[in-house]
Amino acid sequence: MGLSWDDRRARSYAFGNRQDNRQENTMERQQIDDELSRTGAQELLGSTSAAHLAYIGKDETPRVVPVGFFWTGNQFDISTATTSPKVKALSARPAVALAIDAGDTPNQARALSIRGRASVEIVDGVVEEYLAAARKAMDAEAVAEFERNVRGMYD
């Protein structure tokens, strides 16, 4: 899987539809909901589970890393091992951006960029949104094997 798994996961770098109380030029919740409900945004949110997450690392320099995500309709859930550098970095500096894109030609190219603040939640066991994201990219047989392997890592 490319990550060293632990008995717990960091879950829910949740952002997107949360209101930010800071006095800066931010979109209102209704504007965000309107943007995310557009056909193009919905197609991207429903068709892929791959994105790029940007955040500020522990050394205060920017990072962009590929991640899997699951859109719940209110937030983006991204699961990772608790030992991942993202966990400590986002706990200290929760400002993030997420880029979702698709298409191989100029006519097919689509992109959605979301900025917000992350929250980190440590949970025991398998995060259900992690499995839901995998279901978007695999056929039923591959998902069943993937889920067996993931669940086999836990009591």
C-alpha cells in the first residue's frame, strides 16, 4: 500500500464546507455549496478518488502529495497512517489545499481546487471512507480482496 500501517489511522482532513471565522476574503457556505454542486465538480467528485494535497510541512516549507479521498457531501476524508508526516504537520498547521483533476487532452481537462482548514482525528481500525474511496477505483472482485487484506491487519 505504500504506507507503513499502524493499529490506528489519522482520519478526516476535513475541509471544504466549514466556515472560517477569520476576517479574510473567504467564500460563504452557500457559494461553496453552489460551486461544489455544479455538474463538472460533481463529475470529478464522483469519478475519482485521487487528488493532490498541499500543506505546510514541519520544516515550514510547502508540500504537495498524492492522496486518496472520499467526498461525504460535506467534507473530504483522507486516511493515512498515524506515522505519516502529514499527521503532525496538519495538527500544527491546518491550512490545506486539495486539487482534483482529470482528462488527458485540453478538451477533456477538468480541475477542482479546494482550500480550507484540516482537522485530524485518530481512530482505531479501518476508516470506512478509506474503503469507500477504494470502491470508486476498483471492480467488485478487487475491492473484496482489498477489503479482506485491509481488515486482516486489525483485530
